[in-house]
Amino acid sequence: MTLVQLSYIVALDTHRHFSIAAKHCHVTQPTLSMQLQQLEEELGVILFDRSKKPVVPTEIGIEVVAQARMVLREAERMGELVNNARAEVSGELRLGIIPTLAPYLLPLFLTKFIEEHPKVHIRIREHTTDELVERLRTNQLDAGILATPLNDSAILEQPLFYEEFIAYVANGQAGAGKKKYILTEEIDPERLWLLEEGHCMRSQIINLCELRRTGDAGRVEYAAGSIETLKKIVEMSAGITMLPELATFGMQPAEGAALRRFHPPAPAREISLVTHRAYVKQQLLDALRQSVLSVIPERMKSPEKKSVVEVR
């Protein structure tokens, strides 16, 4: 049994397709198939049911793959121990980030991070919260930046900052559009627009506005796929939506005039750097954390005068 063979079965479990798994491992499909067969013969069990499409692990295969993931994580720890001894920030960092944060946070710190750490190869993917957590569990990602708390014992959370929700009120929206501060009870569910299902920010806004109690009425059922789309819909419909604070940075005066902050303590989302508890690249993680914090205003680094909204 070799680490290479273990990496092959983990890849096959992740992608559920021989050719895709082989491509991910940078080998030919026959090579991957042969190594899998040799491992099965050594263990005396069938790890994957090839008759199913997509291919799926057998009952014993599920257990073996889970153990393989643990073994590979521990093997990875050896390289990290060497880097720690050298005080060197290097290696690959596979980072996931939620779509409602990526377009606003990444441009603030990414260029600086790359310049300061030339030996780091960073691969970034956008995922919804559920997708991101699953990829952390299966070692497809090293870390994620997303809204917390997740209340998941397998996930380690390091809060970075607290991002207020700010109302975006179209011209013609009565009442709320004329006030400096807005109260959640003043939001008309009939005019409220939300992101589509799957975005954690959608559930936070529903919690904030207590829409589960009143029913997802009116326009709540019409959902947008991105914050920028959401803004355009609100502008066209004399509606209202909620924006995370970073999405308001650099707005043109006409857009800024449509913003209304909530009366303190303002509703906010906690943004954290998260990893699986078995994560080992601590130096990389610390470097990333410091890079993010260096571009965040001091007032956003504390939960003071804010009310963190539940994610789920």
C-alpha cells in the first residue's frame, strides 16, 4: 500500500469518474485503474462498484477512503513541519470563498498577498456554504472564507471581521427611503428581493426580517443569482434589498444615496477563515489571515454595536 494509491482512491471518490480522477492525479486512466486493482487485491476487498455510473464506493470502500483521507492529511503534516522549521511560507493553498464575498474582498488583498508570498501557489474557487464545508471535509479545499458561526464540530473557525447589512432602497420606496436609519420591522416583505436558494446570505436576511413567521410573501419568491443583479432589480422595481458592507465600498454617489443603515446594534454577518480541524498548513493560514485583516477597517474587526445574524 502506498500514499500514491491512497491519493488515487481519494480522487476517485471525489470525482466519481475514472478519467476525471486520473486527470486530476496527472496520470492515465489505465494507470489509475491498475493501481486501484492492486490495492484491492492487497486488501482483499472491492473498494468501488464499477457497474454504477457514476462509480460509487462500496460499503467497505467508504470506510477505507475515509481512512485514506486521514492518512494523507498526516503525511502532509510532515512537509508543514519542515516549513515551520524553516519559517518559510510556501506551498499550495486551495481556498474557497462564498460568492457574496468574493468580488468585494478578493480585490482588496489578493495582489498584495501574492507579492508578499511568491512561493505560495493559491487556487481560489467560489462555493456556497454547504459546498465549501463539504470540500473542507473531503480535503478538496485547505481553507474557506465565509459567514459563521457554522456550529460544526469538524470545522475550526477564526473570525476575521463583522460586516454590517445595509439596506439598499430604491427611489419611490415609501418611508424607509427617507430616513437616515431603518428598522427591520419597517421592511415591506412585498418589496424585498433576495438571492436565490443556496446562498447563506438569503437565510440570514430571512432570519433578520422574520420572514419565516410572516411567510415568504410577494416578491421574496423572485431571486437573483448575484448581489449586482439584485441591485439592478431593486432599482427597476422600486424595491429594497440588503447588501453586505463590503459591497457598498466605492459606490457611485447615486448608488450611495440609496443606502440606509440599520439603527445600532446593526445586524451583521461574522466572516471567518475556516478549516477542517485536521488542517496542518498553519503558516500559510496565518499569512492569509494577516493579509485579509490588513485591508479591513478597524471598526469592522469588532462585533461591538453589532448584532450577528444566524447563518442557518
